[in-house]
Amino acid sequence: MYHPSSPQNVSNGHHDSNHSKSRELDSPSSEHAAAGPSSVMNGYSQNSYIPHPHNEEIVNHLYNVGFQMGEYADTILHVHQNAYRLHAIVLSRSPYLAHLMSTSPKSGGMHTIYLPLENIPEITDQGFAVALGYLYSSVSLQSLNTSNARAVLAAGCLLGGMDDLCNIAYQACAESITVDTINEWIDFVDSLTPTDGTATPSELPRTTIFGPYAARLRNDLFHFLIVTLPTVLAAHSPPELNGASHGSGPPVTTGGPGRETLLQIFSRVPFDLFKSAIESPSFQIGSDQERFKFAKAAIDLRKRARGSGVEETVVLAFGGGNSGSAVHVTRKTRKRALFKVG
């Protein structure tokens, strides 16, 4: 029976049929008393979520009519040359966009936001669209693939509040590291952190935008370089007997058919990654002597490609015991010759 003298039973225009039950649960004698008044919000009892097809219909409607068609929009988001007609209540899922909306005055009942992405080249139009659509529905994941995964990851990290999307995009990135894409990933890792310390903060968007995923992607590339790649390329072959008959000469090791390809790839690897790979006992290239020979050949190629501004050397230590790697790589900058004037 409806009691007009109990206004607390009606909130936001809806009669709360569960009010008496909520009040009972909130009583001190209830074992659920800790839930307190927070268990009732906007006139509705906060019961456990029960999946229902109706919920999926609402999400699909929001995505198709709201995001794809831009109907009933209250926010205009300008990105590059694109203008998205969107909805503030959905965009507020992103802490970054929520902040922009809170600091952007309305005009004619509309928020107008400009997102400057010119200094973040990793965020492409396609990658941003996937992340933006994910605020409305996971249907947006259908547009994620290995070619745009890094851009989606960057956009997801920028917008925030989408750890699940970032993890999915990161996994796609890790799986996209192959022999065919290795040079692209080397360039990416090379751009993460300059080694000479001369870059300004405005020139370092990638490390900032990818957050902890930058280090994870670097580690994935490192593992690919020292374990997966040598195996895929068959860069190391077992010792073969050198001589006309067995036992007529000492066994020697010859590089596998992919050794030259591996050398070419290592000639492009950033020095810190190159040093770590060569010195790692996990490097699937053979014994310490073989790692040493491989490093010498790679350094020779690196010198041709990078010029004579720096000098890289490799040393094979004997009798090192358990002190660590027997192969050590160093680098030093060549001093410019000074000429006396006058």
C-alpha cells in the first residue's frame, strides 16, 4: 500500500518496491548492516547484478545510435580532422575526458572539446576510434588487430579507465612481434628512451603515453631477440666434424642459414638492448666463444651503419667462473681531434 507520508519510498519518479527490504538490511541487527546507506542510491536498492538480454540491447543501442550515428549528442570532440558527436555521461568513464569536460564551458548546451594529439604520433585516427568506441561497448574490439594494436594501446593509456582494453591491445602487440615486423619494433623501442640524454620532455611522448607497457614491450622484444628469433632463423647449428673422416680434426661450429639475417637485425638494435642480449647466457647462439664471434661480426656491421662517432668493443673473459657472462660489450664516444689555431 502506498503511503504518501513516506517520501523516502519514492525517488527519481520511481516507487522503490524493495525499500522495506533495504531498510531491514540496513538495521543494526542485520548481518549486512555494514553496507549502510550506500546500499541505496538514486532510489534503487543496489542488488547483485544479474545478466539480462535487455542490458545487451541497451549497450548495442548506445553504440550504434550514440557512437556510430552520433544521435542525441551533448558533446563535440575534435581530434585531428575528425569531429565526434558524443555523450558526456559515457565519456565520463575516461578520467582524461572527464577532466576536459569539467574544464570546458558549455555553449548552447553542448560541450566542445579539442584533443591535441599532434605530439603523440603513436595515436592514429583508427586506434583512437577503437578506444573511444570501447567507452560505449566492447563491440569496438572487433576493429582491433595486430596492425593497429599499438595505436589502440596508446589511446587507451591516454584516456584511462580502460585497463582491460589496454591489456588486450598489449597482448596483440606482443603477438605481433615477428621476423617480418622486427625492424619496426626495433625502431619503436629505439624511440622510447634516448641514449644520449639530449632530448627534451616534449620529444618523449612515447615513454609517457605507454606507461608501464613501454617496459613490458621492451622486455618482449628482448626475449624475442635472444630466444625466439635465433631459433626461428636456425642461426645456430650443432658442431660439425672438420675433416675427411671422424676424429681427423677438431669439431667446429658453423652458423645456421639464418645467421646473416640475425646479424643484420642485431646491427640495428639499440646499444643497451644489444649489450644486454650479447651478454645474456640465454642468447640462443651457442657457446661463449660463438657469442663472442657473433658480437664481433655484429659490431663490425653496426660500425658501418652508424659511423665512427662511437666505438663499440667486445671482450671474451677467461677463467671468470660463476661471476656472470664471459662476453662483455662496451661503448665509448670517440674524442674529436683538436687543432691548434695560429
